[in-house]
Amino acid sequence: MDTGAKLKTDIQVRPSRSQVVLVSLIVLAGICYLSGFLFLWEDKQYSWVPIILGVVLSAVVVAAWFKAQKDTDLENSSPTIVRDNIGNQIATDTRALMSPEGIQNMERLFSALTHREPLPEPDGIIDEFGDPVPNTLQEAQKRVIEANLQAQNIADIASSEFGLGQITSSGVQPLLDEPYSEEIIDTNVGKT
């Protein structure tokens, strides 16, 4: 009766991307240590030089490894997806959300792209003193239409670049100054 167990494993150590530089520095530090110890064995006068160089290289490798560790570990992580109740979404790499500023900037961008409102219908153009200029309604309407189209084009380009998927049209902005508004409730809470 054979009661022996067999264990077989295959270990592969392959550095990825910038880790190649770190592995190269480790090999170089190992060569420095080996040559320094061989010089010590032979009682050479400056045998400490390659050992010090190996220590410096090892310190650089450890510092660089700690700096790159989180990015390397999150390389194959699932993307973070932010959706609103209309169906717009932004998908981003998890590493982009490491800082609170990054999250706040993404929220501002998302809000600006999805909750925009066109300029209202103008009554005319005013001069540098704030006084209305007579007979300028047509020119003011033309300027407002051009500005709204330009803003819509920029928002559409940004939406497609950031993966929002659908191009949303501008709509009525909820009244946020009211203490209670049904529009605010409908904007913030999905209907069930």
C-alpha cells in the first residue's frame, strides 16, 4: 500500500511594467553584495565600496516598491462606476479615486455634464454701464443661440470622452432655494 503524497507546484516570478526596473536594481544590488563579499574574502582595501553601493540600491528598491505597490496591486481591479437616476454613468479606474480631490473633481464634472441648463431667452443687449441698448433683441437672441449650441457641443464631446454613453438634453433645473420642493425630491430619489 502506497501512502505517499506528491506535491507539485510551478512558481513563476515575472515583473510587470515598471517592476522590471526594480528587479533589475535588485539583481544589480545582488552583484554589488557578491563582489563586496568576495573582496572581503580576499582582504581587499576598498571592499566596503560595493557593499555600500548594494545597500543604497536596496534602499532605492524598497522605497520605489512601497511607492508603486498600490498601483500594481490595483492593476486588474474592477472599474468604479458612478450612475445617476437618469442613466448617465462614468466608469473609471479605481486608482483614479485614491485622493478625495479626485472624487470631488469627478463629482463636479459629472454634475456639470448632466445638470446643465441653456441660457434663457434674452430681452436685448446691455452696454458697459448696464443700460439696455434699443433694437438689439435679434442680435441678443443670435448670441444666446450660438452660446447654447457651443456649450451643448462641448458637453456632448466631454460626455462621450468620459463614457457617459448617452447625450442628454438640457432640461429644467430644480429650484434649490426652496425649503421643500417636489422637483428636488424627484431629482435626488428614484421613483419605485
